[in-house]
Amino acid sequence: MNGGSVMKRKRFGKEIRKAVHNKYNRHCAYCGTEIPIFNMQIDHLIPFEFAEAYAARGIDLNAIENLMPSCRSCNNYKSSLTLEKFRQAIERWPEVLQRDNVTYRNAVRFGMIEPKPHKVTFYFEEQED
């Protein structure tokens, strides 16, 4: 080791989990689906991989302001992406599906689905308007 302290992921207690869950009225901050507290995952809006750099500036990424209620799907997909990288990845889904998935291409050809590429606005952004 380099002798410096390594930031560790924190296990959040019931009170923090409840506060995070209620932040957006029991909905995933990203897709907006309603999630029961026992299925909620806590996501770091600013990814935890940046914790040491932010700690050096006196910012705690485990603070409630940086903790977001997330469904398992959004949390797994976002992973350690920044919010804007996550948004860009989602906005590329139609072209990725068109390129990689024959079932998707067929469904488009037969008019079963219609791609509607657009700028993504996350649920929590709509709530703050």
C-alpha cells in the first residue's frame, strides 16, 4: 500500500436507508419506478470511486445529498459512471439495439416498436423543477 488511507464503502443503517428511500417518494431516482425499501439499492450520484479525491477537498460522498435511491437495474447499469456518462449510455440504446439485436431490428421492421431517440431526463431531475 502507499501508506495513504483507502476510502471504504459504508454500510448504511436503517435510518439512512429510510431517508434515501423517501428522497424521491420511494421511486428510483433514475427511471422513476416505485421501489420497496427492501429492493432499493443506494447509489452514489458522484461515483464512490472518486471518494478519495473528494475527501481531500472536504466532501464526503457518503453524505445524504450524494445518496440516491436506485432500482437494481439502474444501479447495476450506472455502476461507476458519472451522471452524464450514464445519460449518454442510455441515449445510445436505440443505436446499440439496432446494431446488436436482430429481434429488435425485426420488431422495428414489422412496426411492433418504434425507436424514439431523445434526450434523457432522469426522474429526480423532473422532481426538482
